[in-house]
Amino acid sequence: MGFNKNHSSRTGTLYHLQVEDRGPIFDEALEAWVRRLNVIAYANYGEPTARIVYGKDHDLPDTRTHEHNRLVAQRIQELAAEVHQVLEEKEERQVGRVKKLLERYYRTRDDEAKREFEEANRLYPLLFARAFQELKASRTALVEATPPPPEPAPAEPEEVVYPLDEHQRELVLEIERVGSELRRDLSALKARGAADDILQATCAKLLARAKESLTRSDSSSEFAARYLDMTRNSLVTAYRQVRARLTRAGG
């Protein structure tokens, strides 16, 4: 059971969407069986610059009935529709990033900014063209009117790097999933007054390391796999500790 479909964004970027029912899987962090649905989106599908720009696991109860299978099939269709909006939002962020790189280069002639927007143009030419045209239009408008100084822009979230290598991609998805569970249970533990300072500091450090591991691109595939594996193991250990405390606290 699954879903495969080609999709074109409003900007015109070609994507391939894949929702896979991976069936009953024993989750080592949760220590329970789940019905896992995996969502992946490839950008520039069919081109040499094809890359995975989105991936996420969605877990459902492992209930083995015909009725539950119908619910799973319905959820697969819902996820396929939801990912369309996710991709549009990612494109908006990418356009905003390219515009900032172009503005920085115009002001400073910074070589690093030039390399980054040239790479964006290579990978996402349609998004680059849109960013360039929007920036050009806004600069023309500035000549005609002097607006008040803009408010400082919030820091842009770094995009997660989803490796094409299946094993590494599975580690990335698991780090995302366990990190989310850890943040949720740690918040619940804090609300009960059962999270001491040492536990909170340890979890904050591990979550920061996890975030860094999800946005880095290592030249060595072997090193990347080892680093992701160590990060995953540390997160799982911390999650189990937090989960155990939460259970004892009545959560």
C-alpha cells in the first residue's frame, strides 16, 4: 500500500512524491510496534540535480484489522495532499534565502554569498529566477518611495539534509522522530516539576547536537553515517530516561 505521484509546484519545480506503508515496525525508542508511513519528496525529479528535500515518518497504532487498513489508506491520501503545502512553504523560504544572498552580494561583493546563490541557481533555477525578479521589483519600488527601516528579520530555520543513501536517510528520519518525542515528553515532565536542571541541560545539549547533525553535509559518507548513528543512540537513551521518569510521575 502506498502512493507515488509527480507534482509541479506553483513556481514550476518538478517533484516526485512518495508515501510508503512500511507495515508493522518495532520502534526501539518507543519499545512498541507501530504502523509506519514514510513520506519522501524528490525535487528536480528525473534531472541530474534530483535530491530529497523532504522526508518524515508518521506512526499509527499497529492494529491489524481490515477497518484499520482502510484508515491507513485514507491517511496515505491525506499525507500526499499535505506534502503539497509543505513544499510550497519550503519554496517560500528558499526564495527568501536567495534574495538575501543576492542583496548581500550587491552590498559587499562577498564571494561566499556568490557561491551560495550560484549553487541555488544550479539546483533550483526556477526558484532563483523568481527570487531575482521579486528582488528587482522591490528595488524599483524603493526608488519611488522611502519606507521606514525594516524590523530585524528572524533567523531562518536551516533546512534538514535528507541523504540519498537509504541507511543514512533512515537515521535522519529517526533522529527527527525521536527528537520530537523527547521535546514533547521533556515539556510534560517539566510541567510536573519532575525535570531537574541536569536532565534539562543534558537534553538541550543532545537536541542541539541533533539539529546540527540534520543540517550538515559531510564529504565522507562513512563519517556521516557514524555521526548520525551516535546522535541517534544518544537521543534514544535520553528519551527512554525521560519517558521512564514521566511514567513514574503519572504521565
